[in-house]
Amino acid sequence: MTIVDEAGSPVEGATVSGQWSGATSDKDSGITDASGEVVLTSDRIWRPASGTTFTFTVINVTHPEFGWDGVEESDSAIVTSSKWSLRWR
């Protein structure tokens, strides 16, 4: 997923935390890179079957210079092959 500021510019160094649901229920967090992107990987299920649904809900975003609007965002991905990703743009 990508974290941006009010002007739509990427935010580096934001900590994104949230909860997986659907096929798994673990919590994850990560820090955004220079492109504002963070990669989060569920560690509970490996090699999910085709048709498996994963949903990630952002619970918090923190950054030393920026505030978060507090709106929880979530998105789902359905596994259609052995390679997949969940990405917000």
C-alpha cells in the first residue's frame, strides 16, 4: 500500500499497522519507503489455495511530522495463482 500526504506526495518513514482477516488473523506493521510504499506479509498462511481471500485493514499510521486522518482503510485480495499481492494506489 502507499501512504501519501494531503498533496498526494509519498510519505517516507510512516509506520503502518493493521490486522489481517479472512484467511488469517495476524497483525502486521511496516515502515514506508521513499515511494511511500510498505509491504506487509501475512505470516500465518503459506501457499494458499486458489480462491483464498485475504483482507488487510489499516488500524493506525504514525509519522513524526504528519498526522493520520484516522479513517480505517481495508482491501481484499483473492488468490488466483501461487503469486499475488495486495496493493492500494
